Amino acid sequence: MQVQLFIPCFVDQLFPYTAFNMVKVLEKLGCTVKYNENQTCCGQPAFNAGFWDESKSVCEKFIIENSGSDDPIVSPSASCTGFVRNYYPKLFDNSSVHNEVKDLRSRTYEFSEFLVNVLKVEKLGACLPVKATYHDSCAALRECRIKEEPRKLLANVAGLELAEMEDVETCCGFGGTFAVKYEPISIAMAEQKVNNAQKTGATCIISTDLSCLMHLDGYIRNKNLPIKTMHIADVLASGW
């Protein structure tokens, strides 16, 4: 199967190794991976900040870059995937690109759901001897309806012990511009999430979303806590 990579702008700039690990996993599973180097952003940051017209311009660029193909589009971010699926149809309702958006929506996937639901793979031969806990990002859980897929993949990682934390479906406090506008609340929410993770005895927090993990890692580093964060693509690329 040929797939197109959708690498969010912040992943490209701050966590490129996760993108490379996603490619590593997909190629191991026999996928031919393509990447359009002209892609930039899906438009979500501007949209969330209230700049809908500016966001629409960025979205139009994304639509053009991903038109003319039937390939699945795979992303290491449920947040960006959820934005394309749920908000592009609103922005472009009854527009000249309505059909292109409908097509784009139907073939855009978050990484873990693509592996489990499309490729029908749950075991990749990964090995990571660590006790970990999983964080359900708001976007994965509520916008993409992703819950069991990451857990099925993590259950088949040799040496990994997965412990569920309290209030696992509660927001970590990032929320994009929310963390900037409401910093004290955002930090308190990160504190609660990290405390719940530590109560499990885990030394690693895993998620589908690096935006959440970036926020949590900032709190962890500030407090010098003995726990780390890890994207599921990095976990699945471990040990082989």
C-alpha cells in the first residue's frame, strides 16, 4: 500500500525523530511512504485562535497538496487529523472544494488507528522494557473516537507493562492557545495528569499526540520528576 505522510508543523520543527520512526514502522509493514515536502500546516492553530479566514487560506493549500490521489494520508497527530475530519467540512461547506474535502476527510488517519483498523496489524515486534501509562488526548478520544487502538498496539510490545491511570480521559491542560491564555489552569491540569501517571508507578507517559506530551514534558522538566513522555510511534519503533 502507498501512503502519504501528513507531518504536522510542530512535529516537523520540534520532533522530527517521531516522523522518521513512523516511516520506519510503515515501511516495515510493506507500505511505500510518500511525503510532499511543500506541506506546512493544516490550519488548526489559526482556527483555534479565532482567525478563520487566515486558517482557511492555509487549509486550501493543504487541500491542493493532497488532491489528485487516492492514497491514505497518515499522521502522528490525532489533533491535526481530527481538525481535517471535523472542521474542514464546516469551513468549506457548499464551496467549490466541497467534494475534495469530503474525499480528504475519508482517507485521513491517525497513525495508530491506521495500523489497527486499515492495515489490521497489532503486533510489530517492538520491545521496550518499561512500566508505562497511556494518556488519551482529547482530540484522539473525542474527535477521532480512538480509544482501544493504541492499547492493542502497546499490549503487544515486549517488556512493556501498561498501567491505567486515574481520570485517564481528563484533559492534560494543553489545548493549544488555551495553555497560553489560561496558563495557571493549564499548569494545574498538567500537574494533575502527571500526578495520576506517577501514582501508577509508571516511568513513561505514552500518547498519540505530541502536543499533549510536549505540555506534560514541560511540567515534568520544570519539576525535575522521574518520568518521561514518549509518542506511540517511538515506542513501536523500539527494539528492532
